[in-house]
Amino acid sequence: MEKQKQQPQRLQSLDALRGFDMLFIMGGGSLFVALATLFPTPFFQAIAEQMEHVEWNGFHVEDMIFPLFLFIAGISFPFSLAKQRGKGMTDGAIYQKIVRRGLTLVLLGFIYNGLLNFDFEHQRYASVLGRIGLAWMFSALIFVNTKTVTRVWITGCILVGYWLLLAFVPAPDGNGAGVFTMEGCLVGYVDRVLLPGRLHLTIHDPEGLLSTVPAIATALLGMFTGEFIKLRKKEFTETKKVLYLLAGGCVLLAIGSVWDLFFPINKNLWTSSFVCFVGGLSMILFAVFYYIIDVRNCRSWTLFFTVIGMNSITIYLAQRFIRFSYTSEAIFGGLAKLMPETVQPLVGAIAFIAVCWGFLYFLYRQRIFLKV
């Protein structure tokens, strides 16, 4: 019980959950697809289908990877803020750190998308890292300057306001297409007018400007979760906190599902129903990891995920600039060729994950972590 009282500032469940999330970026999706090739049963094929983004409306597990990461970033902020204030940092210094982190992620997003090629005409300026940076930055500034009740109202206004804006303001150049379609939505129009360079989908960018606004709500949902976990009130035991988080996640899932009838769940638009639905799933998933790892103290199995989670930005960037596939082929390619053809994709997927993880484990043992 003493360990539970002296709860560490850094939740080990967060590192493990972040690592679980990033595993899918690190080849986890290919692993499930390979299993479907080896075992072409309806069960494995259904799982493999979840490893692809939906084309427009709807939801697959693959659509959850990005918002879950942003949600996790939100959870950690109340803890890091308390730590900074405990060290005597002024509000000005905290603001500076928040803005610096947000803008650094935007810059890293530019570099990830090819800024160093100096082909500015065809450069894609919207990015996953840029959205994480901006959404987290604005939500953190909101968190520092407002009380919980105010933040709840802000989150609600963002989600409802975004819905009403898209529902009643079509794209001026949409030619009568539906307001929630790629051609007719205001989101794509704003990107076409304001974003320089190249849009990821030619007329629309999934990480564009206007759809970053509801992503702020995703980060705020994570911050609500972290704030709740930090509570020290006697009536909230750790087990009760988990139950409340599970209930809250179910409520968000229900809201998102009902809202989907009027405002479709859509990752490309980051719709309000998508925020609620994925926020609910993220809250439930975190509650499970938190209960097992930080409440029940069952941690022996977490090293694999923690190694990934503590260098999540590193592996995301490294896969852009380092050919891990070349290394995995050089080491395991001969072994793969000895296997039956249906087994080879599975061996290749495991090999790629093993090489990436070995790289991260080396950094982990050397205590080298990329912090933004």
C-alpha cells in the first residue's frame, strides 16, 4: 500500500501503452496481415482488415494509433506540469517550454516530410508530428490557464462548434458536394487556400489546419484523464479510479456512436464523433494498462513495450531515415527463404520488428532518449 501512496510522477503504464501503440507503427500491422496470409480464416482476415485506414467514413483499429498517441501525451501533462511547478518554474518559463515543444514537433514534421530536399513547391507542410505539436501545445496552454470546469466547457464548445461549422458552412468551391465529403467539406477548402505546397490527398490533407482544432479536444480528454489519476482524495481509491475511467470511456463511446448518425466518425476530418469514440477507446485501454501495471504492480511483461514507448519519437523519425528493412533482410532474409512461401511474410514482419526493437533497446540500455 505504501508504494501505491508514493505514486511516481512518471506512470509506467503510460510508457507501456505508448509502446503498445507505437508497435503498430513499427510493423505490428504487417504482423497481423502476415498472420492472415498464413492462416486465411475469417478471424485473421477480419483482424488484417483492421490494419488499414478506412477510406473516408467509418473506423478501423489503424485509425486509432494517431489519436491514442495524442491522448497519451495529454495524460502525461498534468504530471509534468506539477513537477515543473514543484521545481519553482515560473508561468512564463512553463509557457516557453510548451511553445518550444509544440513548434519543435512542427519543425520535425517538416523534416520528416522532406524539408531537407529544399523542394518547397512540393513540400507537404501538414504532418502527424505537426498536429501532435499544435494540438498538444494549445491544449496545454488551456490547461495551465483554466480550471477543470472551464476546460470541460471549452472541450464541449470545440466539439459542438466544429460540428456546426462543418454542417452549415460548405466549401465555396464544393460544387454542391456533401458538406462531409472530401470535395465539399470546409476542412479541405481551408487547406487548399491556406496551406502552401502539397496536400496529402491532393485536395485535402488529413493533418490540415482546421481539423487540428478538434484534435485539441483529443489532447484535453487525455489531460482530464491524467488530472483524475493525480487526485489524492480518500474517496477515490486507485481501483475506483479505474472503474470511473472505464465508465467514462463507455460514455464517450456511446456519445461517439450516437453522434456518428449525424456527424460521421471520420479520421480524415477528425470529426467530433471520432474524437469521442476514439477518446472512449483510449480511456478504456489506458484504464486497463494502468490497473495492471500501476495498481496491481504487474510489470514483468512490460519491458518490450516500455523500450518502444520511451523512445517513441525516435523510432517514428528513425524509420524515415534508417533502412531497417535492409538490416532485417541481411540478417533474416536467408532464414525466411528456407520457409514455405506462406510463412515468409510472417518471418519478415517479425524480423523487421526485432531489428527496430534491438535498435531501441540499445538506446534504452545506454539511457539515450529523444526528448522534445
